[in-house]
Amino acid sequence: DKRIKSWADYKSASDEEINKLSEYIELHPVTLEDLKAKEEVTRVKYEEFDNYTLVVFSSLTKAKKDTTEQSIIYFLISNNFLITVHKGDNEIIEHLKNNQRKLKYLLSKGVDYIFHYIIDKEVDQFYPIAERLEKDVEIADRKILIEHDDKELDTLFDKKSINNELKDLIIPTARIISQILKPTNNHIRDEVKIYFRDVYDNIVNISESL
């Protein structure tokens, strides 16, 4: 395939930039509305259009005392282009952009490989948070049962809140990956879908852990 392949990343894009982008790609009005949303209220979603597929992904950035921090990434993928739109910095995207060797390699294989790379790394971010959560709960349990430290009940409630937020995020994420895996013309080749099966398996493992 000799056609030019490209990845464009928009950080905190203005309405003017989104409108200009739409002139080249003919974005659906619903997609335009999502991209221009001032608040990150858009739920994760997967939508196929004639000339691109839209994936709205919720990135897990960190877990605080009793809640998590999340941010939305919009992926627009076609046979020869990938567009990512997000507010503020995204460490995984920035790291890939700065790794010219890795970026050149992935781009030579196809934009769907870049799409997989980012999603795969995003899902990996669940692991350390889920592991830390499990350890914190074990410590709190031990203090309550052995040391009779009732103050740790508050800790358990905090961890339960985080656990619930993670489950609320991992379930729709699994749904998106399962849609990517379906045999449909969503601009993601079968050779890349094989790797998305591993991502789905990781999500299942995380979900069981939670």
C-alpha cells in the first residue's frame, strides 16, 4: 500500500481547528458536537461512519484517596489516517510522539497499529492502580480484624469508591474492544485485531481482579 499514512494529534483543539479538520474529513454532525464539547461529559462510544470510525475512550490517569482521574481521548481512524483529540497532555501519546523510531515503525505498518499501541498502553494503566487497591484493602482488613482499628473502615469505604469507578470504566471499555473485534469494515485490519484480542483478555483479567 503506497498511499500516504498520517497521524494528527490535537491537544485542546479550538472550534476553529475542529471546523477546519471537518473540511478535510467531512465529519458527521454528531462527531463535531462531541469534539466541540466544552466539558468532558461524553461517554465512551464506538460509531462507524462511511469514511472513518469514531472511538471515544476514557483514559485513566490516576487514583486519589477515594476517586479516580479520567480524561477523554477521541480517536478517528480511517484506512490511511488516525486523528486523536484530547484536552491537555496525555503521557502515552506524548511519549510516542517523542519516540521517532517507534513512531516511524508503527506508521510504516499502518495507522491501525498506532491506534492499537495507544489503547494497549492505556489499558495497561489499570494494572498498577488495581494492584495498589488490592494491597490497600488487605492492609485495612488486617488492621480492622487484628488491631481492631475502626478508623480503617473509612479507608475501606474510600477504596470501595475507587473500585466502583474502575468497574464503571472497565465494563464499557471492554464493550468498545469487543466492537473493534467484530468482523466489520471499521478500518482496522484483521492482522491488528489479533492484538486487540490480547487487550480484551487483559481487560477481562483486570475486571476479575476488581
